[in-house]
Amino acid sequence: MGPAALLYRILNYAADTGPRSEFQLMEPLRLGIVQQVSLVSRCMVELMDQTDPCIRSRLRHAPEGPAADYLGAFERVLSREGYAPESILGQLRLVSKFSAWLRMKNIPLKTLTQDCATLYLRYRYRCNHRRRRRHDRPVLRRFIEVLQELQIIKPDTHAAPTAAERWLASYAAYLENDLGLSRATIESYVFKVRPFLNAHLRTQSMRLDGLTAADAIDYVRREVVRLDNPSSTKTVPAALRSFLRYARYCNAIKRDLACAVPSAPCWVMTSIPRAIPPEHARRALACCDRRKSVGRRDYAILLLLARLGLRAGEIVRLKLDDIDWESGTLTIHGKGRRESALPLLADVGGAIAAYLKDGRPRSESRRVFLCAQAPVRSFKSGNAVSNVVKYALGRTGIESPRKGAHQFRHALATEMLRRKSSLSEIGEVLRHRNPDTTKIYTKVDLRSLRELAPHWPRA
């Protein structure tokens, strides 16, 4: 039995409508939600036009200074990123005053850097007695970035990278190009190895021949004590072994120090999957206000978690091209760059279609789910999906020790097990690579565990 039949057989416990047996085909043209958006940026000449007359009329003073001619380009960028007209006007006023300050200080536009923005804000706060606003610095930083993207000014020159940074850059390129690891894994490994290199490369020299086995052992011990989390500590030895193998591959060290790295204590199947109760899942879905765009987005995300058991990162990576409306399937980009197809259930497809039609901001991004507030962009990581779950549970007043998105995945597996699905079927739906990963759900099959328990007569 394939994943489609298994998912259709599971009770739609998390939805507020009755289960349906098949996906109702939707015509993309009728819905108007899968129109191809050009990925090419607007013409640079268009962005570099002079400031629009309407901008001049809305500003308190006519723009002046070396940057005044590019307020129109900045306005178009802000509008494209989804900012409200009032917010755009406030940012343009700040940039206009910044341009006037550049003129007063005789700073040519070609020498403009981020340091100039820092000096201006210091002048603005101290000399003009202006109240500090946390958005001022990001606005000027974004304006300078726009000028750099338009090649009006040169990018800022950064300090020379340290020896540790050069090693990390080379190591990250090796993980991506030679080993083909995902971006999330590369970032995790680099993050774990960085403190080790910073501690042993205090100069510009990239020599690692002074490393010893004791250095690796001491680093793992310190990190295990500091993190005190089995899921985090087990990646520290793996990342350090990977880097030490790469260093030996580059002939930077002569001895195989990777074999000296100890393993962090991590016992298998010591915990019980914490699944969200069905009633809590229903309440979390019911609290989404689908009259608003954010509510439609959150409702679609929660349905993907509850009905298909997707991981948070898989929802973040979901693209418009991954939805096949005619065949009713979703292409999921899972762990290890593996792709798999899952059925697009009727309620899930309807929720996604409602969000795409009347909720998703206009954007050049091909990701399905975008941030609701400007700048409009795709989610950076799975933490955004976990925050959707956290806020949904908070709105319903549910007190739960678990606030993340994975509890919906556990709930789907628990429901399948309760309905007599085999472990192999559960592993197929959840797309587990190792069958042993699915065995942890045997701990929540209380009915079968009671049959195994020996009868104990009463005293």
C-alpha cells in the first residue's frame, strides 16, 4: 500500500471538515495562483530613473545631495519588497536627510560606505536631539546595498579574513562540492568547528601541524558539558571528525586525529515521541483567522504538518513548481537532498490554493510560503514554521511543554499505529531512511504493550 492510500485511510482528525477520499482537481488558470513570475530583476535603467514627482510632493523638503537622484530607485525596491506606503515615505525622508548630510560634509557618492551611515546616525541623534529608532540603521544599510547592486558605488571592503575563516570557507566548499551535503548540514558543521579553529589559530598562519589528540578530546568534553543536550552534542564529534579528515586530506596534518575524537553520550530510544493530542491540533487549526492572509498561510502550514507529517524544513523548501495540481501530488525535498512524492489531499490542496490566491504577497520568490511582513521573502529556516505552531498554541491557551512543529509528525505516526498500520508503512509515509528510526513509535502503542505484559495476580 503506497503513501497515498495510507494517508487517505487515516482519519482527518486535525481538520474542521469531514475527510475526503480524493483530491478535487483545480485548474491553475481559474485559480490564478501558479502564474510564472519572472525571476529576472527589473531593468536597471528603470530603477535608476530620477525621483518621481509624487515623491517630491510627499517629502517635506525637496531631496538634495549626491544621493537624491536615486530615491526613485529606492522607492521601487521598497514597493517591490512589500512595504506599506506610509513606511516607504518614512524611509525616503530618512534617506533624503542622509543625502543632505552627505552634501554638507562634502562626501562624494562614490566614496559612500556603511561607516558613513553610522556617522550620520550619530550626528542625527546627538546634534539634532532625535530619538533613536531601531529601524534607522537597517534603512540606510538597505539603501547603500541598493546603490551597490546598481553598481553606483563599490561594495564595502572588508578586513582580510583570518586563518580560521579561510579554513572554514575552504571546508564549506569541500562539503558542498565534493560531498554534496545540504546547506543546513554545512552550516551546522561550520558552526561546530569554528570555536575549535578560533582557539588554535590565533595568527594569520594556517598551519595545523601543532594539533594533538588531546586538543580534540578537550574540545569535545567542553562542548558536551556546555551544550548539555543530546541532540546537539552528538553533532560536535561528527563535525570535528569531518574537519580533521579534510585537514589530513589537504596534508595540513600528518596523523589521523579523527579517530581520536570521542563520541558524545547519546543513548538510542531513551525518549518517547511527544505527539500533540488530536483535540489540541483541532483547536490550533480552528484559531487561524482565515479571513486574513496570515491566517490562511498558518492554516495551510498546520495542515501540511498534521495531514502529511512534513518536517519544518520541508515546508520551508516547498516551491510553487513542486505542486502538481493536475495529478494532485506534492514533491517533497527531504533530508539528504532526497525527493519524494506525496498525495495532495483535498483539504490540504484547498488550504494552499486559498493562500496562494488571496493571501500570498506578490514576490519573485518561487517558495510557497513567504513572510507576511516586509521585506517579503521566503522563510530562512524551519524555526519560522515552529513559530507558527508556537503562536497557534498560544492563541488557544494550550499549555504544552512542546512548542515545535515535529509534534504533528509524531501525532500522524501515532494515529497510523493506532489504526493498525505496520512500522514499514509508517516509515514509508514519514520517509524514514533507516527502519530503526520508526521503531521508537512502538513505545506509544500501549494496546500492544499491554498484551506483552505478563499477568500479575493481585495480592
